[in-house]
Amino acid sequence: MPRVSEQYKEDQRAEILAAARGCFVRNGFHRTSMQDVFAEAGKSAGAVYRYFPKKEDLIVGVAAQNLDDVTEVLRTALTHSDGAPGVGQVMAELLEAVIERHRDKQLATVALMVWSEALRNPALAERLEAATINMSQTMAALIRERQRVGTWTGAPADALAQVILSILPGFLLNLALRGPHGVAAFPDALRTLWPG
């Protein structure tokens, strides 16, 4: 029997997670059954259970993808700007990229469900906390650079990073409830709030 490549396994996992995401967005985590995921993915129960033995594994998998997406978007915003990016520019690019990911993957909707689920799911809460710490450390490094050149002074970089990134949950809530058109002005508002 031929061996299954790692790429094949990753592709299968991705297909199943995409199907689960679609079901979760439509029906929520708890109203989605494994049978819903089988049907959405067009796969047998055995094919899905091979990668995700229980629904909680699917929830954590979709949540991890969402958290990875947001973390990646922040890193991209930090490296995308020419020279030393300003905090307002980085946050604006982060929000713009989140809007695009929401259009493709309903990122904001899934984020709201993940936050709620994290209150009862310790594994999910750990992932959420790790992603939050990672993003705060990334933002704090930018703020330290701004402090080094004298642009920002005052509060410690770690505290400033947490405060600035707390804009993201409010933005995600607005995006989930109001859609991309309802938050279209947010990125430019951040550029105005923190220019340069």
C-alpha cells in the first residue's frame, strides 16, 4: 500500500477544517454535528475521524487557524511598511487585512465564537492566551523602537501594546455585526489617531 504524503494529510486536514468552519459559521459550534461536517466536506466519517477524533478537535483546529491568521496579519503589517512603521499605520494595515480575511473566511464571526467557547474550553483558552501574548510581544517591540527614537514616551511598551491591541476585539465585534462596509472607516481613523 503506498504511503500517504504529509502534503496529502495537510490538504485533507485543511479541507475538513474549511468544511467545519462553514458549518460553525452557519450553525454555531454546538448546533453543528459531526454529520454536518461529513456532508459539508463530502467525506466519510472515517476520513474525518482520522484527523479529528471529536468535534472539540475541530473547534480547536478552526480556532487555531483563526488565531494564526490574525497573528500572521499583524506580522505582515509590521514588515510591510517601508522603514520604521508607525503604530497607526500598523494597526490600520492589520484592520484592513482582517477585513479581507473576514470576506474569505468569516474571521470576525469565528473570533466571537472562539472567545465565547474559550470560557468553557481550557485548551482553547490556552491557545487564545498564547496568541494574545505573542501579538502583544510583537506590538511591544514596535513600541520600544518608537520609544528608542523618541516618538513615544511614558508608559511601558508592554502596557501600551496591550491597550493598543485591545482595539482589535472591538473591531472584530463591529465587523462581525456590521460587516465590512460598517467598519470601512476604522483603518483611516487609526492613521489619524496615530500618524507617522
